[in-house]
Amino acid sequence: MKGDVFLEFHSSSIEDVLQATDSTEKGLSSAEAKKRLERDGFNELAAKEKDPIWKLFLENFKDPMVIVLLIAAIVQIILGEIIESIIIFAVLMINAVISVIQTRKAESSLDALRQLSAPEAKVLRDGVRQTLPARELVRGDIVLLEAGDYVPADGRVVESGSLKLEEGMLTGESEAVEKYSDIIEGNVPLGDRFNMVYSGAMVVYGRGTVVITGTGSETEIGKIAGLIESAEEKATPLQRKLEVFSKKLGIAILLLCIVIFGVETGRLWLSDTTADMTVGILNALMFAVAVAVAAIPEALSSIVTIVLSVGTSKMAKQHAIIRKLPAVETLGSTSVICTDKTGTLTQNKMTVVDYYLPTGKKESFPSDPNTWSDSEKALIHIAALCNDAHINEEGKELGDPTEVALIAFSNKVNKPYQDIRERFPREAEIPFDSDRKLMTTIHTFNHQKAMLVKGGPDVMFERCSFVLIDGKKQPLTDELLGRFQNANEEFSKNALRVLAYGYKEIAADKTEAGIQDEHDLVLVGLTAMIDPPREEVYDSIEEAKKAGIRTVMITGDHKTTAQAIGREIGLMDEDDIAVTGQELDAMSDEELDRKLEQISVYARVSPENKIRIVRAWQRKGQITSMTGDGVNDAPALKQADIGVAMGSGTDVAKDAAAMILTDDNFVSIVKAVAVGRTVFDNIKKAIAYLFAGNVGSIIAILFALIIGWVNPFTALQLLFINLVNDSLPAIALGMEKSEPDVMKRKPRNIQEGIFAGGTMQDVIVRGTLIGIAVIISQYIGLQQSEEISVAMAFTTLILARTLQTFAARSNKQTIFEVGLFSNKYVLGAVAFCLVLYTITILPGAREVFSIPAAFGWHEWAIATGLALAAVILMELKKVVARIAK
């Protein structure tokens, strides 16, 4: 604070900053530093108190369906039915443990952020240079930075000796940023505050002195930590729908059980029997509980988890690692992808894509050096020689990305840069600096020494007096200079980075050059480069459009560059616009909501901007995915419905994300969306399969109850059917391949229930067909005896539910169109269920499952025929529905 006015450090003089921090260029005294440390606390991020594991564990038992299952399991234990209860408890416990583990992993994002702080710092205390733990730094400390250091806290540059920092983890930019001490006027974005340094950034070149302006939670990283804590964890659409459905299902099943128990008890009360009614009431209660267990697919949560896990392994093959299982399903419903540019849409590698010589622009360089003109030779030689980048023995490219692009260009046109450097070794140099915007080296060519110069076009144009045309040095006329300027403007409009090249012959005895020699140069040509889009991105953007997914670019790059890339890859349509972070800050939420669907590109954004963009799309009900790799991306990754971190990114980003791309490629996101949609389709198939079987059994029970028939199933039979049919077939359906139209549909409306899109219709139709088959089977059995009718109803139900697996494989395609043998897991699951059924008709087991000796091949054939007829009608329904369209 300066007086009562907040001081913007980047737009204030060094004197004002020192006064505001109550410091001097010689630093603080040890006594003063100790006082400030006691007042402000250590230079570290405060740890938020975590919920104890027991609390996280118990949180999982608030779900209404879980509560119903627990009550049912407890009642069964009281009635002596132990096995089914143990299974229910086991499933619930496993799910709770998995949830606790995932929660603890998610909380590690702040821990990773805390570890970014530099362990030590070089500080001036009492006017003497000291090395101290970085956590002991305070506001006003003078810190000395050198290449290889991590910046320990936020600060204002006091002195810079070609100081360059890698700030990509905060700004999203891949190139190192040079720092200087000059005042920067106005309110500029974080990435343009070239006189400020930020905690966690790395010094890659030069040296500098800074005065600390913020520590701990007052640093930019500290602010991001606060954003991470404030960002909301979003439940997935499926989680939200299952929660709503669970409540409704629990109430409906409770009412059904009360009705069944009431009717059964009423019959006992009105009957003429003189037997003890206690046993009858207990049996009625047991049957009502069995119906509840049969109606509740207690394996549903574990089946959903298994199907999501299958999707996880499929996505891993698409270079997408899932950290949180529900993210698989969320991806499938994604309607907006907010993606970074550098490395995700682009190759993250500067590449020379064009060049210009006085004779005109040429888009492709001759691949045979023997055919090069003198101008082309000079251009390549200067690009390779006036250059500090190199490729090491392991093939790793080292140096400034722009210079790396130049040696890669030389290699590409069959003139290895090493050969040029070995032939013309460097004899002297004037390094690049941001004031001159030039770099100069001295070499000897055929006994003639020359200064080779490269730099920004505007600076080079001012320093050049001549031009090289057809191997001859000629005066640089206004007309020739105009051609170069027009070429430069054309390149710049296309967001290409332009460098100009020139030379100057010097005396043979000159062993060094000075800045005063960088004039009267001979202009040779221009190169234009860009970080080009990944080739496969074009098709993926188009595929996303067909799938109804909006792609939005959010980048720390400049607006012009981002726009150019956006238009080239088809991300921006004709009416779309680009907005900078500053322009976004000037918008109200209402204005942003109005313009949101027009904005395809956001440039020079801050962490707050990213969260605001995500929240704006979420206000419109869109399932939003956000990609990122830096610390600055972490809050938005957590806020998004699904955060996608880059494999090459920071640990903070990865810990805050639900998914990690190992290849940093946008294409992998689109492929993962396809897998996510398939996973959700398969979850719905499993849900439809489970509930169709349950509906069939409930229809048969209610019909018998209303007509006055004997209960079609015993409690043990219902529990056995539930155990046999509710797991393996449903899991096998989770292994189904993608439907043909999976990426041609629009993203599903998140307001839709889990039974939308024809799923409820399929459940009702298939459940009704199963129920009718069971009712007919029971009716035929009643012609012999009540015992035979129960055995036939049981056999028909278990066979119909098992064979229904084939019909459940697709809502549109018949089993023959899908491929009878295309899912080996379905075949295995059906075979396993049929084997388990045969156990019930073996001698010794018959009595346990209420199957009388009179139940023979004739009865079995009728029950099997009715089950098959139900499944055939399910398949015919698909054909009829297709014809009716």
C-alpha cells in the first residue's frame, strides 16, 4: 500500500515500489525481515484442512438407493437369508472405498501446487548476499536470480541482465519471456507484464535482481490455489440422473412392497385357516422383501463402475488416461470443448512455412542445394550460422524455438546445419537483446570476412542500405524496400512470425564487431514461421461439428495468431469473433451470455477468465470440457464438467483434471468423446436390460396378485434370479462396440432422464413381453397344479431374462445386424447363466428351488418356447419401428 491507494507494481517506478514495500536496493535488515515473517507468515500456500477418511466413507451411504438396499439386507439377515445380504454389503463397501481413494487423489492438486515453490533463494539481507530457505522470504526482500533458478515469490524487476523466464505454467505461452525494469503503462495482462516475475517460473537465461512484492497466498500461484479451492466439483450427468431416479425408485418399491405385504396379510386374515398366522405373515414379509430386492438392481452401481472401467481401458489406447471414472460418461455428453492452442491444436514446434527474396515470395524451397540461387544460399547460411540452437547426440533440439525452427528448415532442404557450421566457424558475435532486436556473428567466406545479421524486419529494414539480387549487391531503393515491407505485412496478417536476414563484408583483420557496425547492411530475404496446426486436427474439428460439439480456443497467445489458426483449422466460422482477456474483463455476465455462442477464440486470458468462460457455458446448460497444461489452467480444469490435462503439463494441472492426454493432441479428445458416448450407450443398454427383467417379474407378480393366483415365484427363486441375471449379462453388454451413428448424433440433453431416447420404451416393451410369457407359462402350469405353475413361471422368467441379453445389445439393430458372435462376452455370460439354471433342476436342488418331480421335459419345452417367443418379438419390434419411420 502507498498511502491508502493500491499500487500497481508493473506501472510504478522502482523507487515507488521500494517505497511501497518499505525496502531499499540493499535489502532488508534481518530484524525487519523477522518482524515481517511473524506478521505475514511463511512464503508458502496454506493447507486446507481435509475431511477425515471416516467422514468421506460415510458420505457414500446417504444415497436413497443405498439406504433401501441396506434396509432390505438387514431384514433378510433377520429372516435368515445371509448370502444375498453379504453380497449387497460387499458391493456397497467396495464402492465406498473406491470413492474415498478417488477423493484423496483429487485433493492432491493443492499439494502439488505447494511443491512448486523454490526450496532456496539468494537474498540481500543486511546488505550481504545470503542463501535462505524460500519459505522465509518476506515482502520487500531483494532477491538475486540466475539461469536455472526458480522464482521464489512474486516480484518487480529492479535490474535485468538479459533475464529470460519460462512462464508457460502461468501464461500458457511456450516461449521464454525477456524481463526488463522499465515502467509498463496501463492495465496489461499478466503475460505482458515484462517487468514482473512470478513464483514458480524458471530462469532460463541471464540474471536479474527483483524486489519481492508478494509471498504465499498473495502471489499469482496463491491466487490460483484460492481459485482451485473455490471451483466446484461437478457431479456427472449420469450421477445426477441416477440420484434422482434412485429416490423415485425407492419410493415406488416401498409402496409396492407395502401393497404386496398388505394383500398377502389380508388374504391370511380373511382365510378360514386356523393355523398360526405368524409364519404366514413372516413369509408374506419375506416375499415382499424379495420383491424389493428383485426390483432394485443392487449390482447397478458396480456394473456402471465396471463398464466405466472398460471405457477407461479403451480410452487409454486412444492416449487418454482417465483419473476419475465418471469422466468417461461425462465425455460422452460433452457439448463444448474449450481447448488450448499450443501443442493441442498445433504441433508446439515453430516451423518455417514460407520465405521471401527480392525476386518474389516462394512457398517451397528447392530441395537440391545445387540448384539454389546465390540469394537462397545466403538465406540458409545466415539462418544456420547466426543461430545458437543445436541438436544434441540424443537428437533433442536445444535452444530458442525460433532458432530451432531455422536449423530444422536447413536440414529439411538437404543442407545439414552442422555441415554449414563446420565449414564456416563462428569467429565473433554480438548476442541478441530485446533493445536491438538483432543478433550478429562473424565468419569467413572464401577469404572474405562478413557480419551475418538476423532480426526483426522493421529494425533490419532501417539498418540495410543494399539488397542482394541475383548474387549482386544493389542499392535498396524505395521500390525494393516496399516489396519487402508488403511481404512482411502479408506474412504478419496471417499471424506468421517474420525474421529478416542481411550481411556486411568487413576487413580481414577485424576480429570483433560492435553494435555501431550493424548498419549499411545488405538485405537478403525474409522467413516466415508459425507453430502449425496438427494435420489430423482439421478432420477432428469437422467430426466434432458433425457430433454437435462446439470447439472453443482459449490461449495465452496473441489474438491475431489465435484467430489465424482458428480460421485455418475450421474452428472459426464466418460470423465468429475473437476476444482478448481484457475485452472479456470489460464485459458483464449478461453481455458475455449474449455473445458467448459467437466467440470461438479467447486470447491473452487469465486464470479468472478461464473459469468465467467455463461457468458461462455451464449457465447455458452445456457440458463443458476444458484442456490445459499449466498451473494457470488448474482452477478451470476443476471447474469444468471434465478437465483434460496435457501429459507434458504440470503436476498441478494433472491433479486437478479428470483426464490426461498422453499425446497432448486434440484429436485424442474427440476419439475419447466417441468412446464416452459408446460407454454411455452401453450403460443404458445394461440399465434397460436390468429393468426390463425386473419389470417382467413385477408384472407377473402383480397379475397373479390381482387374479388371485398363487405367487408365481418363491422368495428364494427371486433372489436366485437376481443373483444369476443381474451381473454377468449386464457387464457383457458394457463390452459392446460403438453404434454406427455414435458420432453423428447431437450431444444428449443433460435434462433428459436416464430412460430417455427410447430406453424407457424398450424397458416397457421387453418387460411386458417377458411378463406376458411368464403369465402364460403360469396359466398352463396351473392346469396341472400350483407347484408346476410356479416351476414353469420360474423357468420362463430366468430363460427370458437370460436370452433378453441378445435383444438388449442394440435398440435399433437386430442380433444378426449387430453380429451374433461379435461380442464373445455376451455369449459367455448367457452360457454361464444357463449352466447356473441347470443346477436348479438337478436332483437334490429341485426341492430347494420348489421344482416338483412332475416338472419334466414337456413343461421345460413349453417354458423355453415362451421365453424364445418373447425375445423374437423384441427383435421384430426393432424391424417394425424401422419400417414405420
